[in-house]
Amino acid sequence: MDQGMLNALALPLLFSICGGLYLYLRFPERRPRALLVMTLFQLVGAYGYATAPEEGLFGLLILHAAVVFVLLVRHLQAPTLLPGNISQ
């Protein structure tokens, strides 16, 4: 089997998971953009899987999709802070 697409997308998808988790936990104001970038990485991976389906790439995409889904659900459930309501 050809491992070309898995080799090309493994590091970007793992970087997306690590970078997205870091941005999500460290910078709450950047969460929407981080989730958007992670979703776009998922779409690039899905295109790669559609052009060259491989079992390893599918597993990596499932892992990435699960992380994005959990972070997105947590973001949508979290209340937003308004600038005027912050006590000092």
C-alpha cells in the first residue's frame, strides 16, 4: 500500500490537535478562530482521504474529528463574558 497521503497529512493533523488544544485552553478569546482552523484542517484531511483512502489516515481523521467535536461542544456550552461584567 502507498503511504504517501498518510505521511503528508500526519504531522499537520497532529500539529492541528496540539496547537488547537493549546489555543483553546490558554487563550479563551481566540477559541472561535482556533476551532475554525481545526475544522479547515479536518476538511483538508478529508480531501486527502477521498483522493487516497488509507486505514491509518482514516483513524487519524477520526481522532482529529473527535477532538474538534469535543472542543466545539465545550465552546458552545460555555457562557460568554461581556466586557462590562468583569469585576476588578
